Amino acid sequence: MTPDQHFVEGDWRAHSGLFQGANFRCALEKVEELKRFAADRGHTVVQFTVAWTLANPAVDVAIVGARGPDHIQGAAPAAEFDLSEEDLREIENIMQGAVPVGGPSPEGM
């Protein structure tokens, strides 16, 4: 995605403030920073995202959405490594200033 991304009519993101203007640009910048951080450690951002979720002591399982087998194969290696305390701190630093996201699921919008 790019800052000038246009979503087709009927796509919930076309009307969400999270996918427009400064919020969207900030989110894309954070994703790029996380991609670089993960790549520097030999992983994808998807793998790091799943590993970060699993690093939370309150989480026993991560449910990963997938549209095809390649998505599952891409995320599965996250179960094979643990993030260090340093990694978790760096992710927290990267995410400073990110736009908090909450509320209804996209399907309910």
C-alpha cells in the first residue's frame, strides 16, 4: 500500500479514517520500520507480528487470518522463534506515536 492508495467502493477501508490522511501515512511508516526491523533479524513482518502477539503472557494462541496456503506458510515460522526483551523494547519504540486502533471489526463496519 502507498499513501495515495484508493480502495474500491464497498471496501470498508474506503470510508475509514484509519486509511486516510495523516493516520494512514503514520501507519504505513510504522509498517515500513517494522519490516526493516524484522528483515534485519531474518524474518518477515508477518512472522514478527505473530511472534509479538505470542510474546504477550496473556495470550495462549494467535489466530492468524489467511486467504490461502501461502499465507499460512508465511506466518508459521513465527512459532519457531522467540523475541528477545531487546526486540520487544525496540518494537515498542518503533510503535511510539502510532495511531491506536480499536472498535468494531471491519466486517461489522
